[in-house]
Amino acid sequence: MSLPGATVQAPSTGAGRDHLFTAGSLERYRRVLADGIGRVADRVATVDRPCTGVTPQHLAPRVRGIDLDRPLGDTGAALDELHDVYLRDAVFFHHSRYLAHLNCPVVIPALLGEAVLSAVNSSMDTWDQSAGATLIERRLIDWTAERIGLGPAADGVFTSGGTQSNLQALLLAREEAWARAGARPSRPELLSRLRLITSAAGHFSVQKAAKLLGLDADAVLTVGTDTDRRMRADELAREIDCCRRDGLRVMAVVATAGTTDFGTIDPLPRIADICAAAGVWLHVDAAYGCGLLVSPTRRNLLDGIERADSVTVDYHKSFFQPVSSSAVLVRDRRVLRHVTWHADYLNPARAVEQHIPNQVDKSIQTTRRFDALKLWLTLRVMGPDAVGALFDEVVDRAADAWRLLTGDPRFEVVTRSPLSTVVFRWRPAGVAPHLVDDANLYAREALAASGAALVAGTRVDGAHHLKLTLLNPETTVADLAHVLDLIAGHAGGYVRSRTAGDLSCPVG
């Protein structure tokens, strides 16, 4: 029925409507996606190195020169342009000599999940936007909690990554500290007294979370690590005692199951004992080490994680999932109330009484992708043992790298990782320490500029080191030996030029 005086207009049939994904555009959908997938497949087929070594100075003008107000009007032309500004120079994590960061090659069932979830575009905040998807995500959370051993009251929610998972876990710990405060100090007073304890090898997101949570600048206390770069439990116990004597409240201890630099796992059973005795929340950051949950041979390395109050897992690291796919899990689902806020237009309180499952009640996000589908299809197609076997392979390869390095007089290794990271540096006999530092910096930059391989860098005890992060089962011992020879060649050439008086070699 038309309103008096209203003008009735026919639906628009413009170019914009033609691009909507609807029942009327399915042929276009199939054709366009097939073209895009074909372009990616063609590029992957021709990749002979992990990157091209392109610099920001070279690529940025090409991207800036594109006029986004003037569309190309053709998918093929847009894909040609995309090749020039992205695909040609992308960093390809599937390549066997990508050895830098915690980026994994991805499994095909997860890519199928990505295509499905993007097209359907479910939003995971409320049931009426994500029927079915809500139940799949909840089942995966239950499955992960069972693998960890958190018990029947456990719960959790998918997140964008380890940083968000750590933030949410520590937010819950902060609110529990407030809820349990005896004499009920004022909130500002309590915030000023709260402390977090982690190890010197813990992830930077702990410090970032403390800042976002309104804690004091000195709220994060770091305890030392042993020779294997694991948190020293004796120092942790002393730090908790010192805080108590000083009238400070330890809000949480953050243990790490897979440190970013060293791939080490803190002594979880001993830390759990200390936290239980002190009544302190224990959070385990297992963003990297969570792959051990499905390892057919190494699950015991996570013993003690089942005693945590909260756990971070990153499926997009050691479960070979596309970014993003992470979760935070808690032992007691009741603590998730600290992130619940009811809005009449979205998740009214009556929905709880009606047993309507709204995931926004558990999450610090509102609109959220159905990233759980990728893991769901991976488990349904491959099964957890197959995923764990892939992770076992990269751990085995890291052991091979450690043996190569320890047997090579050109290099020294910091420690042996139980996971898939190896920190080392080029340090042959007779080279001055300052030249060793500069040579390692130069070798990493020269290697990246060549595109032949990518390795990471870090500082250990004030000295520059290199890092192999192995997450690709396709990487071979021959790949590792080749990359080490390239590093030694670049570093040695740098030192020779410096000692010959040629100061033209750049140092980053």
C-alpha cells in the first residue's frame, strides 16, 4: 500500500546491484571466485622464494597512485592490478624457506571454510544472526576445553588472536580481583595496587593489556628465566611474597606455553602449585604451544595447563588455520559475566531466561566472523591426529636445525626449544663482538632483500641474534643448511668489507 502522494519507483538495476551476492548473481559469483582462485594458484605455482625483497619505498608509490574513486569496472582488470600491488610481492608462508615469524601454511579444508563463511557472512554476536554457527563455535570451545582438561564448568569464545585473548583473560582476572577484594577499597585504589607477573620471555601483549586495563605503569613484574629460558618458579614465589608484604595484590600470573622467541614452555605444574597456594589467578598463554593439544607424541609437554584459570590458544599458529582463528578459555564459565552487557535491541536479559545462546554475552567484540568454521571443517575432514602430526613434523625439523647449528663452528645457539623455534647467531672464532652484532643484523637484512629466505631477529642479553621459526612441514634439512650458508656468506662478507676499511655496508 502506497502512502498518499508517494512516488513509486522501480528497484534500481544499476551496476552496484549487479555485484550483490544473491540468488540472481550465482553465475557471476562462481566465475569471479574461480578467476581469483586461479590467479592465486598460478602465483603459488611460480613462487620460487618466500618474498621478492620489495621495499616500502618502491611499492608505496604504486599503491598511492591508484585512484579509488575511478573503478576499473572489470574483475579481470582489478585482479591484474592486484597482482601488481599485492600478489607479486606478497610474502608466501607456504614456501619452505620462510623461517621468520609464527605464520603457518594453511590447510585446504580451512580455506574451504573461509570461502563459505565469507559468502554467508554470519555475525557471531546473537543467535538470530548465526543459528548453527553459534552451536558449532560452542562445540569447538567445549572440544578445546576437553583437550586442555579444564573440567565441566569450562567455557570460552573465539577471538581475533592471542593479543585479544590475553587481554580478555586479564580483564576477567582484574574483575575477579575486584570482586574478591575484602575491605572493598575504592576502584582507583585497587587498580593502583594490582600487579601482573610474567617471565622476561613472556609476550609483549601482557604489558599492552595492563595499559589498556588502566593499571599502573609499573604493574607488570617480570621474573627471570633459567638457562632454558623458562620462568624461574622460585623467583615467582619470592615475587608474590614481596607483593603481599608491600600491600600489593597479584591479579594474575601469566605463564607461557611456547614463548615467541625461544619456543620454551614454563614449568606449568610448579607454577600452578604456587598460584594455588597464593590464591592467584593463573593464565597460560598457549598461543604458540596449543598445537601440542593434538600432538600424537608430545601432549605431555603441556602437563599442568589443565590447572589454569584461563588459557589462550591460537589455532592460526600451530593448527595451520588462516588468520584469524584464536580463542580464550576459562575454567569457570561464571567469570565470563564480567564482559556481559545486555542491550534491548540486541541481547536483552530475557534471552538468558529463554535459554537463547548469544555469543556476544561472552565476547568483548560485537560483530564477529564465524572463524570457527575453518577449524570445524579441518577437524571433520582431516581429524585432530593429522593436524598434530603436521605440528610434530615442524618440531622434529627444529631439532634438526639445532643439530646443524650446534655442529657448525660458524654459529652459536641460545637454547634448545621443545617446540619449533631456534635462536642463534653467526659467531665464528676471532671476530670482534661489535662486528658480530653488526654482521648478524646485516645478514638478516641482506637475506630478506635477496628474497631467497626470511629469518627473524631478536635481542638476547643485549646482543643481536637470528631466529628460525619453523611452522612448515615442507621445510627440509637441505633448506635449513642452504639458509645457514647464505647467512654465513652475508655475515662473512660484511666483516671482510669492514676489516678491509670499506664502511659502505649498511647496518640496520
